[in-house]
Amino acid sequence: MFQRLIDAVKAIFARPVEYETYDTESLTIDDTTGGVRIDVRKINPDTKRVVVYLETAQIRWQLQRDLTITAGGTEGSPLMEVGDNLTILGHDEIMNSRFIRTGGTSGLGQVLLQREVKN
């Protein structure tokens, strides 16, 4: 009983996680077979979150390692429209992320690679 009270108090006073951008990338999203990846040389063990802002052309995205993304659509590869943003949390999901355009025009995504701010 006492532990539940302690856990409840911790939850009330817990600080939200804050992130800072440590690197960026302009990602051209074309029709590369299997999808385009974020530059893996920029991803490191401290990478906790990636935010992708789509500036041009509709695309699909995929976070599952064992599925092949296609422009026509694969189960689990949702659409992203111009002006949308996608937040990817967790190192494995970031490493597995793939993007592909849906039409004849390549998309441009602005990628923010972020790490947690230590308080």
C-alpha cells in the first residue's frame, strides 16, 4: 500500500522528458527499392528521438525491420502528407525506419536527430 502511494507521488512530480537536437539532415525520399533510410552515421546510442517534417510530396513510412516498404503500400506503412511530421521514439525504431515516395515526385523531409537533455 505504502509503495503505491510513493509511486503515485513520483508520477505526479515526474518531469517530462526534454530533448535537444544534436544533428539534422535533409532527406530526399525517392523510390529506392526497400525505402530510404536516415543516415545511419548520424544515429548513435544517445539518439532517443527523431522528428521528420515532410516538406514536399506524399510518402509512406515503415518502422518494422522485416517488412519491405513499397510505394503502392504495404500493411503497416502509413501515408504522410506534405506538412505532416512524424516523431520516432527509440533506437531500434529509428534504425529500422524507411521512407518511400508514393508518386512520381520525390519527397523532401527535414530530419531532427535528438537526445535527452540531462537535468
